[in-house]
Amino acid sequence: MEKKELQDSIRRLVKEKNAVLLAHNYQRAEIQEIADLTGDSYELSVKASKTNADIIVFCGVRFMAESAKILSPGKKVLLPNANAGCPMADMISAEELERLKSLYPDAFVVGYVNTNADVKALTDVCCTSSNAVNIVKAAPSDKIIFIPDKNLGSYVKKFVDKEMIIWNGYCPTHHHIYPEEINILKHENPDAIFVCHPECRPEVVDLADKVTSTSGIIRFTKEDPHKKFIIGTEEGIMYQLRKNSPEKEFILASNGFICPNMKRTMLEDVLLALEKNRYEINLSPAIIEKARLPLERMIQMSTAVVQK
Ligand code: SF4
């Protein structure tokens, strides 16, 4: 089937089955084009939970679909490509976190939402890349276990005066971008603003004019008066940037800024997911209940910080 035919068939099934189609900002453009909602992983799960859809089709990676299931246990959640995982989320297991917690029993565990459900269930609170600093500041302890991203952890550490035990995980896509590449681009484009995601290595973050989440990058580049931006995150975001600010110029910081897992999902997968109800996310009620608590606490703690 041609692209347009596939897209039309997907949209028809989305409607017929009372589904909602979510696409993370890093998905292929042809999927973002037909999604009901695009955005950051957690933001998408929250928005989907507020719809009256019976089925959530999550075009992203497994931990994202799991978060959607945790927030919408009564809905069927489908991950169109069963092999779309996240190497960073897989860098810490529940057993490893249990061991770490036993070494620091008085520490408060802050887990980035990029964790698998069984790991989330063992954390005290979750955080996103946009609220991580505030969540760690608001945590009721001066000793923090931060998992799994060492780059986000070291970014947060710059803003808080707390002891942080940071897990050695990282996003292979963001971590393998080096300051040398950024310096060359900055030199070639002196009028450009460099915006990057905090999953980048600290030496790259140090070069940024603005550090923020994917949705933050889309918002910032739209509102900022500059006309040219060097973009330090995954390639899929270019679709949203060009759509939101067609008059501006965006330069991807590196040709290697592609997450293979985010690109696994094809239109054919989305169509088959809807036709065959595959691949359904199944989590035990116990895991859903335990993993929901740190997500709810994140909302409470973010609200508390905002109200201060
Ligand atoms: S971009 Fe990085 S954090 Fe996001 S899914 Fe890919 S590997 Fe995981």
C-alpha cells in the first residue's frame, strides 16, 4: 500500500475502534502527520488518559506505552512494534535498583519516566526531563538515588545542593553526540542558537544556550525571536519544529541523532496494531498500583513547587 492509502486506512480504523493515536516527537514524520496527539512521552500518557477512547495506540517505545497503561488501566494499550524498546530504560533492572536501595536505605529514589514499569514501581517519585530539577529540590531528603540517566542526573546536580547517587545509564542516541561536532556547527553558524536535551553528555549541555525537553524545544524555538537553531535532540523533532515554525531554520546537531528504536514503528505496524489488536501491553494489577504512586507523587510535588 502507498503511504496515503496506509494513512487513510489507519485513520478509518482509529475512528471505527474509538482509539486514540499517539506519536512521540521522535517518531517518523508520516506517523506524526496522522496522530491525534504528538508530544513528550509522559504528556501523551496523561492526555490519553483524559480521552474517552477505548484503545490507546502508542507510537513510541515500550516504557511509554507502559506509562499509558499505568495511567489508563481500563483502556487497551497497544505498542505497534513489539521490538521498540529503550536501551536506557533497560540499563537498570528491578533487582539492581533493589540492591542500590539496600546500600542507601535513607535515600529518596527519583526515577526518570524513562524506566520500565517494574523499576518505576520501586521508585519514590518519577520525574520528566522538564521537572527533574524541581522534583529533586522538593524531595524530602538530602540524599537522592537518581536513575537511570547519568546525564540528566548530572544536569540536575548543578542546581541542587544534595548528595546524589546517580545510576550509570544513558541514552545511546543523545550520549554519542560530542562537543567537537557542536563547536564546528556553532563556528559555521554564529547566528544560531544551540538548544539541547539534558540527556546529552555534560560537555554538550555546557555549550547550549537553552536546555529543555522535546516539547520545551518546540515551544522555545517558536517563541524565541532568533531565526536559526542548532537542535540537540533526536531527528524526529524536526517534523514538529518545521511545522510549528516554518519561517525558521533548523540544523540537526548531528546526522547520527537517530534513535533506531523510535524509528522501528512503520505505518504498516500501526495498521496491523489496529486490525489485530497487537501488541497489547499487559501489566499485573500489583505493578500498575505500585508504579502509579510515583507518577502521582510527581504531579503533587510539581504542583507544590509551583505553588511555593
Ligand atoms: S531516544 Fe534514547 S531515551 Fe529515547 S527511546 Fe531512544 S534510546 Fe530511549
